[in-house]
Amino acid sequence: MIYVVSGPSGCGKSTLIRELFNRLPGLQFSVSHTTRAKRPTEIDGREYYFINREKFQEMKEAGAFLEWAMVHNELYGTSWEEIKKKKDQGDLILDIDVQGARQVKKRIEKAVFIFVIPPSYPELEKRLKERKTDSPEAISLRLKNARKEIMESDIFDYLVINGQLEKALDELRAIILSHRCLFKERQKEFKEIIRSFKSWP
Ligand code: ADP
Ligand code: 5GP
């Protein structure tokens, strides 16, 4: 299953996803391509594939992206190659913006769409400032975009409110676990169990 996780920058998506990977086996992370500068703690190929605008344009024109968008003045995209490489290895998590989520919704109808929000606007501002990864101008832009993103969240299936981290993690985990338990998703296991019933004397 593909899970699309979106929400305003600074609401805690990366934190939630990172923690989720420690607590739930069978997950894969879709590493996006971006033209944004690498942050000191990031590793190329782990958080993102960092590329320049020319390369991004080239990939875009070659139809390499499932979706792409200009976010806070930088380009971000999910490559088909990344999806193909990882989708059969487990549940695939895409951390992408709302514009990208809309494009995925058109192309992969079956995907599950999760919107993450902070408990309030002042808390979002506080988190962005305390993260200390963006300039004051970049923070202003991210806050301005947050208002727009929240108003465009109608396509999502689930809402996770990231107030207390543990509670939000429980919510995210519950969403994925409940999808794993869907009858139609468990056909292989079900058939094996049925077979054991049939072979019983
Ligand atoms: P995003 O990936 O959505 O841009 P981050 O995961 O980078 O957001 O989180 C932004 C900042 O908020 C980080 O400094 C992170 O440690 C902090 N943070 C995330 N979740 C919570 C939470 N539930 N309570 C308090 N701070 C949080
Ligand atoms: P950041 O620069 O803080 O890592 O991410 C900024 C925003 O870009 C976040 O909202 C994140 O979800 C979004 N983003 C990251 N990768 C992609 C992608 O491949 N496509 C789209 N559309 N958005 C992305």
C-alpha cells in the first residue's frame, strides 16, 4: 500500500515518520528528488536525492516523476523509479506536499492519504523557529504556505493532529495497521489458513 503523508512544513512529518519506522516493521520510505540545499544533518540518498535545477528539468521532461511540485521556491519530485524499486518491499511512505498529493490521487487511486497538522498556528511557528534549519524569510514563507495548505486538505482520508508526539504516533500507526488488516489486503494469509482447514481430517 502507498501512504501519502502531507502537512505544513514544521508540523512534524519527518519526526513522526522517523519514529514510526522504529516502531512498525515492513515500511519503506520514498526518497524524493529536490533542488533545495542539503541541511547539515541530511545525507544524499537518505532524506533526499539532492540535484540541481537542470537535472530536475531533464527528469521532468523525460517523464521520470510520478508527481512534482514547486514548494517554498524549490522543486521536489517523486520518481517512478523510486516507487518501482520500493513498492513491493513493504508499505511505502511518501512525505510530499498537498500539490503532489493531488497528483498522486489522480494516478494511484488506491493510495491512502494522511494529513498531519500541528495543534495550532502559534505552535507551528514555534516549531519552525526552534528547528533552526530555515532563515526568517524561509520561515515566513513556510507559515504563509501553511495557511493555504490547510485550506486545500479536502482530498485526505485521515487527519493526524501532532500535538503530543506519542499520541500522534499511535494514530499514524493505527491507520497503517488497520489497512494491513483489511480483508482484501490479507488474501494470501487467508488462503493459507483456509488450506489448513481443508487438509484437516
Ligand atoms: P516537518 O517534517 O513536517 O517539516 P519536522 O519533523 O522537521 O517537521 O518537525 C519540526 C520541528 O518540530 C522539529 O524541531 C521537531 O523536533 C519538532 N516536533 C515534531 N513533532 C513535535 C511534537 N509533537 N511536539 C513538539 N515538537 C515537535
Ligand atoms: P523540506 O524542505 O522541509 O524537507 O520539505 C518541504 C516540503 O516539501 C514538505 O511539505 C515536504 O512534504 C515536501 N516534499 C518533499 N518531497 C516532496 C516531493 O517529492 N514532492 C512534493 N510534491 N513535495 C515534497
